[in-house]
Amino acid sequence: MAVSRFLYFIASMDEEQGLGKQNKIPWRSPSDLKRFQALTLGHTLLMGRKTWESLPRALPGRKSIICTRDEKFQAQGAEILKDPSQILERAKVETIYVIGGQKMYEYFSPFAAKLFLSFIPGRYACDAFFPPILKENYPLEYTETLADHKFSIFVHKEIFTP
């Protein structure tokens, strides 16, 4: 499987790689939300149906794609995709951020070129988790420690240029 050059993961997780609980993020990190906005503004966001439903509305300044098997699902302000493999073609020419949930990260993990990950201190009894990623495939490109979390960027070894 080939890495898609412009397919990126962006996620916040706790110490156990937890992403959320009952379709909500159980921590508050304003600096992480600011970084999410700065990185994703003007780009396409790919998410599963549950992640879409957890948002108050379509996020401004971004194109939203929802991947779902539900044939009847509709979402105002978003494109619906039934076949996730279609994203791989688009990610050859368009920057796409996978923003969740667990199933989207699992499905696309063999193809992600970059991982933008925030590590939140603590354990939050999450019920959705970020999949294990082979660290030897993703060298660390950048890391920063902030007051309320640590942020790191990992780039797939097929793309990484030190």
C-alpha cells in the first residue's frame, strides 16, 4: 500500500491513546483547538458520521467530507462519501485531514503521510482510541511542549527528508 502524499491525520489523545468518550472530547485545551484551526483552515476535513454528529455545525473555512455506509444519511454543508477508497485518489492532489473517529483512523492508517498529534496529560476513560502506529514508519519531525499538552508531527519514512 502506498502512502498518499497529502493525506494527514490530526488528533488529540490522552495517555492511553484515547480520543473521546461517548462521542465527546473529555478534555479542554484551547491551545490545541487553536492549532487545529490554524492547520486545517482552507483544507478538506474527512470524518466519520459520528464525528460529524459531534460537531455543532460544519466548521467554517473548511470543506467537510463525511464517510458513512448509511445510504440515507444527509448532512447540510458537507459532502457524503460511501466509499472511503475514493479519498485516496483525491489525496494525491488535495490536502485532506482525517479528523476522526477511530474507524477513519484505522481504515486510513496505512496511507497517512503525516501525523499531527497532540498528547493530553491524564487518562479519561475513553471509549474511542487512536490506532497503534508503527513508530519506525513515522520519524519525528517536530515536537513542542505547551502548558496543557505536547504537540508532535511525524512524517512517514517514504516522505520524510531530514
